[in-house]
Amino acid sequence: MVRLIILCLFAFVKLTCFAQSEQKVKWQYHIVSKGNNIFEVRLTATIDKGWHLYSHQQSSDAIALPTTIQFSKNPIIELKGEMKEEGTLIDNIDPATRTKSRYFSGQVVFVQKILRKKNILTVVNGDIEFMVCDDRQCLPPSTVKFQVKIP
């Protein structure tokens, strides 16, 4: 019986830790038309004060987990160019590990241009994996799903 209680307590603590990253970052998703069936998918992260979210572009010696955005396959759309980030990028060198990391505080917008191949209603969706840290700790990575409609 004691083993069962300990196992349940461990599972609860583990699930609580994984949910914390999502509580520190609020995500919003929308589409902006640029004309000629070109659109921008805009994924906005609003980060709680005192926390930071890592850039999707990290240096080769970084130990930080970069934010990764995976778009689900959709035959109607084609990704155009590289993902861009809009926000104040902070380049940091950790004094303990002497490794570089790049992150955002406050807010960042991840922007991906896409081409809609046919003029029909479709959906762009995917997953965002991210990790948040403050000056003392990093929370376990979280994954959120996003979905936006192209009118």
C-alpha cells in the first residue's frame, strides 16, 4: 500500500512539473495575408516576468534547448524561407558553464511565411516545443499544439 501511495505521489509531482512550463508562456496564433496567396503564420509567446524562452537559433556550444516549431504536412501549403523571430534577442554567456545561449524575455513572435497553392480554405497546424528558465532554474520542456485557418 505504501508503495502505491509513493508511486501516485511521484506521478503527480512529475505531471505538475511538466505543466509548469505551459503556465509561464501564453501562446497566441494568427495568420496575416501578404497578398498573392502568401501568408505569415505568427506564433506569439508572452513570457511571464522573470522567465525567458530560448530562441530557435542557438550557437553550436549552447546547452539550452531551442524552441522548435514543427508544421504538420499539408499539400495545400508550402513553407517559404526561414522562420524569423521578432523581439529583443538576448545573447548570454553562462558564467558557470561558459556556454552561450540566446533567449527572449517578455514577448517574442515566431514568423513563418507560407504559400497557399490553391485558393481554398485550409488549416495550418503543428507543434511548438519550448523550455523556460529563470535565474535559478529551468522547467522541463513543454509541447503545445497550434492551429490557424487560412480563409
